[in-house]
Amino acid sequence: MNISPSRAFTSDNNASVHPAVMAAINVANHDHVIAYGHDSFTRQAEDCFKAEFGDDIAVFFVFNGTAANTLSLRSLVQSHHAVLCANTAHVNNNECGAPEKMVGCKLIGIPAVNGKISAEDCESHLSIIGNEHFAQPKAISITQLSELGTTYQAEEIRVLADLARNNNLYLHMDGARIANAAASLGCSLRAITRDVGVDVLSFGGTKNGLLCGEAIVFFNAQLSEAFKFIRKQHMQLASKMRFISAQFEALLTDELWRKNALHANKMAQLLAEGLLQFDDIKLQHRVDGNIIHVHFPSDIIQALQEKFYFYVRQPELGGARLVCAFDTTPEDVQNFIDTINVLKK
Amino acid sequence: MNISPSRAFTSDNNASVHPAVMAAINVANHDHVIAYGHDSFTRQAEDCFKAEFGDDIAVFFVFNGTAANTLSLRSLVQSHHAVLCANTAHVNNNECGAPEKMVGCKLIGIPAVNGKISAEDCESHLSIIGNEHFAQPKAISITQLSELGTTYQAEEIRVLADLARNNNLYLHMDGARIANAAASLGCSLRAITRDVGVDVLSFGGTKNGLLCGEAIVFFNAQLSEAFKFIRKQHMQLASKMRFISAQFEALLTDELWRKNALHANKMAQLLAEGLLQFDDIKLQHRVDGNIIHVHFPSDIIQALQEKFYFYVRQPELGGARLVCAFDTTPEDVQNFIDTINVLKK
Amino acid sequence: MNISPSRAFTSDNNASVHPAVMAAINVANHDHVIAYGHDSFTRQAEDCFKAEFGDDIAVFFVFNGTAANTLSLRSLVQSHHAVLCANTAHVNNNECGAPEKMVGCKLIGIPAVNGKISAEDCESHLSIIGNEHFAQPKAISITQLSELGTTYQAEEIRVLADLARNNNLYLHMDGARIANAAASLGCSLRAITRDVGVDVLSFGGTKNGLLCGEAIVFFNAQLSEAFKFIRKQHMQLASKMRFISAQFEALLTDELWRKNALHANKMAQLLAEGLLQFDDIKLQHRVDGNIIHVHFPSDIIQALQEKFYFYVRQPELGGARLVCAFDTTPEDVQNFIDTINVLKK
Amino acid sequence: MNISPSRAFTSDNNASVHPAVMAAINVANHDHVIAYGHDSFTRQAEDCFKAEFGDDIAVFFVFNGTAANTLSLRSLVQSHHAVLCANTAHVNNNECGAPEKMVGCKLIGIPAVNGKISAEDCESHLSIIGNEHFAQPKAISITQLSELGTTYQAEEIRVLADLARNNNLYLHMDGARIANAAASLGCSLRAITRDVGVDVLSFGGTKNGLLCGEAIVFFNAQLSEAFKFIRKQHMQLASKMRFISAQFEALLTDELWRKNALHANKMAQLLAEGLLQFDDIKLQHRVDGNIIHVHFPSDIIQALQEKFYFYVRQPELGGARLVCAFDTTPEDVQNFIDTINVLKK
């Protein structure tokens, strides 16, 4: 293949590390510091999270998104519990069964319009509570930005949180792209998490310009009492923690997270507009953030893939996903549109 | 506390990142590359490992040592199996039960002189093979450099490998400090692993100058057939893999691993010599690599800890561990010795 | 409540123990025999299974159906695998997440017409094979008699088995009511299992007249090599095994299994005919065996439940399940129909 | 081999079912009752337990001892915890790693004199509490009657319970042979469990005359809140529960448990006295209950095993275990002694 993925729309985790983040890593590289997070870089990064979410949170850093989601759930539910989520949820589809292995619980995938689930969807699964033959619903997990590129409004989250609270469930948010959601909604990170009843947040870093690192934010610190042991046993305690912490400090300083996300979202809008010029290219969902789900006509999709690597989710329908990142440029977008123009001639 | 850990002997994972490794990270930071290891940096790092260990190996990168050891065992044994190891083994003592959780197996800790186990030690545990009431021995795990700072000679490893092979067991090596062992023995990495019958090696990076990254090397690639799924499910698949791979390429180029290890070992020798000047300070074990186990007299240990942070393993006996790293300096050593001199006056 | 469940249609596991089975238990109760299955009763029961299924099978006894299904899957798949099954499958819905906990795998519930899945249904889930982000399909599990009371024809099973074999998957059958299916189809047990490509069978005993006991039958004995250890570790090894084995010998002698099943099926037919006399009572599915799924009009269902305990699966629709057992009598059926007649007046 | 195990000393689980227990099973076999323990037999058996241990306990029945112990621990600790027990404990040695698989925790086997551990033994393992690198001690598990045949005095248990309580640990008792212990000590079941601080008891039935059945008794019912789900998910919920419950009612009526245990203990005393007639046969431990650990001279042990099947634990030393049961007779004992006499001539 002569694919050059160097400027493609495959995923925001194909992107590079933001220069300010990389600079912070380099700055942190001097002398010895105590390992496993007992260092000043980690204290400062924690303070950045407290500035965003409140002083009484507990925050822990892990290596990747699979761990952030799985260990969030591990801290909320036991093996005989079930987690309600969209059938399109990353945690349900794309983790090779990590929650089932790590927690031993069942995931109940609810058919989801636009990647989002509603309180009504969830409520219909609660009648089994108390019946020992069924895995017991104990958490709801939602993804913000959703896997299909849509956002939950703050009020939609609050309704889910109320349902959860009223039924003794927890509300988890997979925020691998929470920055894109907050940037899209024009609100603070807190406004769509803690303030509307989320219990635990997987806070994404890698897709928004970090080298490696995700955070788990507990809005009720009591839920995190055993977490330092859980993190260690589940193989997610970094010895040279300072290098993860320094990245988060950079990302949370002067809202770099929002700048990166706004740019990625803007590039997705530009790309969506470009695609809509073509009569036979259809968007599948609203483009709220940096993800576009699109149907390409069958006569160009293969040729397009020879130029640009991207995920084709429904080969028979030409359904594909395009993602923009903090380092996507207007030229990248134009190049993609130009290529379609050439192919269609 | 007025402890300055910046130049202490706590652990080699308190150290910084080697400049050449950090440079490689910076160099890798341009453009997009396909995530999850489907990139040229990863191919090159794999080639470096093949140059050390042979073209027919399989190698996988994970985030940390807990994962390297635990997932090595996960690939070798099932839940009804047992792993024989030294009672002092990191995998047995210091992973918060990660192997028990991840594999579901039992670890059988064998009392170990100098941190090493022998074939005779292991053999006495094999009579239960076939009896369904006992977890079935299926792997032997040894640590090189051992947790007590001693090395296995190549021939000692071969005898263990023969016992394993003859009884249908596998031999795993926790090589968190294999570089220090090979440097100490003056041999190649291969001479104390593949060439003497090790099946799977946890190859340590972080303790020898990496920012974050360990490798699992399968000398029989068939043992790794399911490993890409195991790694993903067990939350150890890095999306921006290039930044781990680039570090390993740097570490394996021009034997940087050996240079780093030789330096750390040399500093440990210097420190040991300094300590032996004092009549009432006793070394507990041979100092083959970069780890020193020592007994401090009770009248100075507390004062010493107020100046330097280090692990006290046997408080009642004054038993402590001191570790040197690639960035330990002769001045650091002298400073420690000088401090003891001052305290003893 | 004044419910007398003593002659109800709740489930075949509310039934008693068949007299011939109870007699066998009593006969086995003399002297000492070696525990854990190393006894002559167990050898004889195994021989009965070999007479049904072939001399080269391997068969193991466990305590209950949850274990028979879960440990069958445990012997076929690893944690990073997925099992394809009907969304109505007992193993998916009614085991409180036992497979997820015990195996760590994901169950993929396929929407199922009449409780049955087809090869086409399964095939659409195979495109993810090889992609490490997805739990890997490795087994298909079907239920015979299905949870909705329908049977798979032998040829339908063969098509599923062919798909499985061609894609390196295994075919498991949950045969909690396999006797009812074989009785309904008028065939041998072997004709709808081994002869059409099933790899492992959960053979139901408790629902067909045993006190306690299920069997796992491996048609390829190699698949069972580790099973004696798996059974012990998973808490399913009976010490006084003779009392389970003796039951199976009774059940398999002179096809008692078929007699019991034929009777239960016949009572279900009688009950179905009685129900169909009422214009506003509708059967939801074919009644192939001893299970009836029915819609009761909303004005009688509650009153009916005050007389007879049975499962209401869709309260809003009046959807209920009725099950007949080996000890259901024509009088029991008539009593139920008479009660409806009274309620409708 | 011409071994007749019909009247041997292999284990109390080689014994038969006590006639009164078998009679109760037969009596329970009429009509339908609601499955899974929602029946009057189960209520009555629960009441029997409450009469022994107090009205505010919670009691659950499971199939076997592996489950009783493993699920007791499962209800007390999480995966990142450790359980302190004797290195000779059944739960540590003889369950094929069931606790490690089911709970994911680590067992710390403490060298035990006479099969018993002391508070001092346990206390030395508590210094790691709070350190995330170590599995966290959260329960102590003791066996009463111990595996070596010795009993804990009530006061010894209380000291362990106090240590546990003071350090936020739980105390579990493996009571597979608690009846033999209580009979030996001449006390109530409660006097050596609840009254001295045990939190959860595995109450043995099978070894004392049941067909199949063990109970888990929670003295603090709050600890059992999730247990009905845990039992189901861990494959230990019997559908025809009445047949387990009826056995326990029989065992607890008129202290049948004590009668059976007293007889077995008495036979063990008789056997021990017979063995002590021989100068070269040595008892290894006190014979407090129905278990004898003995050293046979090497010249007779093999010949003896050709006549009687029993466990040889230390082949090189002639170390063997002999167990008496409720149905062991004085003639069985005399026959064994006579055989030794013949062999020694």
C-alpha cells in the first residue's frame, strides 16, 4: 500500500503530542523524584483537577482509556452487577471484553439513537433488581462526546443521574473526548459532569494531545477509598508518574484542553461542510465535536482508502468514521476534499 | 520532613529519563502515525529486539513491570495452574496480588537463599502434578537481577530450564533489571535467556532509563499467538505506541542498555565499598548489580532516613535496600558516605 | 397469599425426584467408597453416557445447570473470547453473569426468533475476528429445547456446527431440557448432538427428575484434558460423587429420561389445547416440548396467579411461561383450565 | 489392586449418608415446591441454625466445602486483599486455587505448629497495611478442627478475633469438621464461633453424614447483603434446594451433628490407642477429633496401603493421615490394627 497516514482522519490517537505537553515532559526530566506519584508534579496536576472540579475530588492517573473506563467501573460495581450503556459504547464494543474480565460484570448494551441513551431506556432494565438470577444493574455509563459524534446536553445527563441516584445506581462518564464535548457546548468541564450528577469521570488525555495518560476523577472521594490498591493490582500504577502528571498540568493550564478541542471540532465542521458539497455523500449523525460518521458512495470509498486510512464501519453501506485532532490543518481537510473531487471525475 | 530525594538511593525508578531516550521521544513527535503499534517506530524497535534475541521471537510492549510480569504469566498458565517462584520475588510480594487477580493462579513462594531458587527447590513441588486438589505447577519464574541483588549464572538458569522442560513447565524470567545482570556477568542478553532455555522474558526498560515501557519477549513465538488480544483486554495496549517503541530503539542502539547498567552497577560497587569502611555496617548479600541490601546500626538509621529516602525492609534489624541508577554520580555516593560519617561522630 | 404451589406450572425444577432416581440414591447408600468420583457408581454412570454417545467421549458431573453451562464455556474459550448466543439464552440472561465472572468473556446476545439463532445471525459477527479491539468469537451456544419452548431440527444444528468448524469456533449446546427435545423430535440424544457436530453438551438432569446433578459431555475428549482441574477450582467437584452418579445411571437406564420427557411434553400439549379453547388466550410460540409461552388477558392474570405460581415475563402484555414436569398430571392441567373458566365467568 | 475401600480410613467424605438424613431426603420428596430455596424445608433448616447461633444470623446453603470456604472469603474480601491462614489450611492447599480464581485475592500461608496459627503469627503480617504494593490483609481464616487434627480452644479464637477486629480484619472459620471440634471440646457450636468473635463460618455437613451440603453462617447479617447474588453467580444456587435443607434440618435436630461427631472422635481415639501399641508407630499431633496423623515404619506402609486406602502425605517419612467417620465401627478399627500386627510378623 502507498497509504501515507501522516495527515489522515483515522483517529485522534494517531495524532502527535502537543508541543506544550512535550515541553512539560522535557522540563520534568531532571534529578530523582519519589516514584509512584509521591512527587510534586503529581501534586500540582491534582491541584489543576481540583481547580476544575472542586477541592474535595479524588483523582488518579492511569496509562490508557481502556483502563480509565474499566477501573472506573471496577470501583463502582461488583462482579454480580450489570452496567447499562449504549450498544455503541466503546466500553461495550471496543475493549476486547476488558470490563467483563476485570470486573466480572455484565454489560447491557441498550440500542442507542445517535449514540446516546435516555433514562427511559435505562429504566426498563431496572425491574430485575432484587432477582438473584439476573446481573444487578448498578451503574449507567455514558460517553461524552459519544462514539457517534453527538453530545449529551447537561440536562440530559442530569435526568440520567437522577434516575441512577433514585435507584441506587452510579453514573459513570467515559470522557475520552470530554474536552470536545465541553468545547462544543461552550461550558466548563464541571458543568457537564459533577454539576449534573456524574459520580466518576474517565477524563481523556491521549486523544487531546498527551503522549500517554488518562485520569479517573471521583466526585465523591469515598468511592475511591480502595482505588490506590485497585490501580496497582490492575497494573496501572506508573513508577515514573511525574511524566504523566506533568502532561496533565500542561493540558489543564490556561485551558489548553479547550483550545485543542475547539480546533479539532472546527476542523470537523470544515470537513463536514466540504463533504456536504457532494450530493451522494451523507452524514449519518450530527457533528457536534470532532467525529464525523459519513456514508460514502461505493464507487469512491475504496479508492479513497488507498489515499487515506480511516475506519470503514459498515463496508456494505460505505459507512465510515472520520476524526479530526488538535493538529489537523485546514490543508489536511482541503486535501481530502480535493481527493474526493478527483476521484469523482 | 526536609528530605531531598533528588539524589537518593531509593530505587532506579526514581531516576530520570536518559537523554538519548528523551531525544528519541522528541524526534518521534511529528505528524500522524497509525495507532496501536502499526507504525514504523514499532517495527524498528521490534527489529532491535530481533537483533538481540533472534529473528523468530515475538515481542510486545506494555506500560509497566507489573504488566510485563503478570501478562507473561497470563500467557503461560491458566487459572488452575501454579507458578513456582522465590518467596522474595517481586511478582509474589510486590504486585498487590496482580497475578492472582489477572491469571487466577496460585503463586508458590519457595524460601530462597540470596533471592535465588534452585531446581531442587522446585522439584519438591512437582509431586502434586495430576492431583486435582492442588493448583498445578506449570511455570517457574525467576528474577534476574534478583530482588536481593544477586545474579543467576547462565548454567544455573539452564538447570532450571531443563527441569521445567522435562516436566512440561515453562520458565519465565522477570528481567526488570536484566541489563544489570548481563552487564555484571559480561555477557549478551541472549546468553542468559534464550540460550539457556528461558521461554518468556519480561524485559525491563523503566528502571534502566526509559520514561515508561517494558517489553515481553517470547522466544517461542507460538506462545504469543493470543497475546495481542490478552494485551488489549488487560488494558496494556498503548494507542500512541510510537512513543514507547522509540524509547526501546534508543535503549537497544549501541548497547545503551549495557552502558546504563554498567554505570549503575559501578556506582553500587563504590557505595558498597564505602559502606564496608564502617565496622558496624554489614552487607546482607553479594552485590552483583545495582542493588545493595545492608544492615545499618540502629543508632544511625533514622537520622540517615531524614537525609535520604530509602526502603527499610526490616526495621527491627536495620535492614535496608539501596539502589543505584544510570544517573547516580560518584558525588551522590560520596555524599551518602559522608553523611554516615557525620552521623557516627 | 394462599398460593399452593404444590401442583403448579412454575418450572420443572419445582418438581420432585423421580421414584426410580430416589431409589437409586438409597441403594447407593452403604459402606465407604472413595470420594470425588473414584468409585464404581461413577464408572457405571459414565458407561451409560458412553452407550448413548460413543465410547470415546469424556463426561463429568457437576451440581447444577449454571455450572454445566458456565464450565462448558470455560473449557472452550478464554477470557478474550466472545460467545454467540440467542439474546433469550439462559446463559445470557439468567445466570447473574456467571460466564462473565468465571470465564471473563463477553456474551453476544443475538436477537432470536422463537428462541433460536441461525448461521446467518452468527456469521455477521465474525468479521471482527483478528481485530484485537473486539472480544473474539470462539463459541456458539444454543439451547435445546430453547428457552421459548421450540426445538432445533438436527439439520439446523448441523448448519451451525459447520459454520463453527469453518471459522475455528466451537458449538456448545445447553441441554438443560435436551430430553424434552429428543422426545419431541423422536430421535436419539446423539442424533441432535454429536452426530450433527456439537462439541460440548450440558446434559440436564435436575429438570428431568434428578435430585441434583448435571453432566458435561465432551464429544472430543481432548477438549476435556484440563477439566478435572477446572471443575475442582470452580467448586463443582462433589466429594460423595456416588450419589450424583447413581442418579444418572437411573436416568439413563431403559431411557427413563425419554419416558419422563415424553410425559412432560404430553402434559404441555394437553395444557396448550386447553388454553386454546379460550379466544383471548394466545400462545406466543410453538409448543415443541414442555414449555408454553402464553399471553393471558389482563383481567384474569392476577387472579390466576393468586391460585397458581408461575413466571410472568411481560407484565404489561400478560406474557407468562408455563412448564410441565415428569410428575405433572392430567388433573393438574384440568384444574388449571377449570380455574380459568371460573375466573372468566 | 485388591483394595477394598468399603471400610477404610481415607476420609470422612468416603462415608455414607446417615440414615436419619437419608430418611429426611425421602420424606421431602413429594409434590412441587418453589425452587431456589423459597420453600418451607429451607425455612425450617434456617430456623434450626438460628436456634444454634441466634435469631439475627443469615445462613445460606451451598453444595460443597470448596464453595463454603471460597464464597465465605468472597463475601469478606476484595481482590486486592489478602487472607492470612495456616500454610496447612485446606483453603490454601487443597482447593486447586479456588480462592485465587474466585476472589482474585492472595492467601498468605503462615507456618503453623499443629495446624494452628496465633495472633502473633498474624500480627507480623499487618505492617504492610496501607502500602499499595502489597495485597492488603483483610481476613484471617482458621480451620476448626484443624487439618492436623487439633482444636482451637475458645480463648485462642477470641484472641485472634480481637486482633482481627482491632485491625479492621474479619475472622473466618473453616468448620468442615466443626462438629468434631465442638464434640471434642464439649461445648456448643456457638461457644467456639459467634461467642468468641468469628464473623463467618463455613459449617460442614458432608463430612458429618450428609449426602451433599454445606452452610455459610453470617453472624453479622449485614455481611451477607449481596450473598444471594454471589451464590447464584458463583454457581452454587441449588434449584431443588429442599433436598439440601431437609438434610440440615435432620443434622441439627436433637444434636445429631454431635452424636455423629462424638462417635467419629471416639473411633479415632480407639484407633490411636491401637496404633500406640506399636513402638515404631508415632503420632505426629494430638488427636483431638477424628483425624490422626501418624508415621508408619517404611517396611509396612506399602503393604498396609494394599489393604486399606489412605492418604500418604510424606512418602519419604511414612507420614499418613487416617480419618474416622460417623459410620466407622470398632470392628473397622480392630481390623486395621490386626492387619498391622500381621504385617509386622
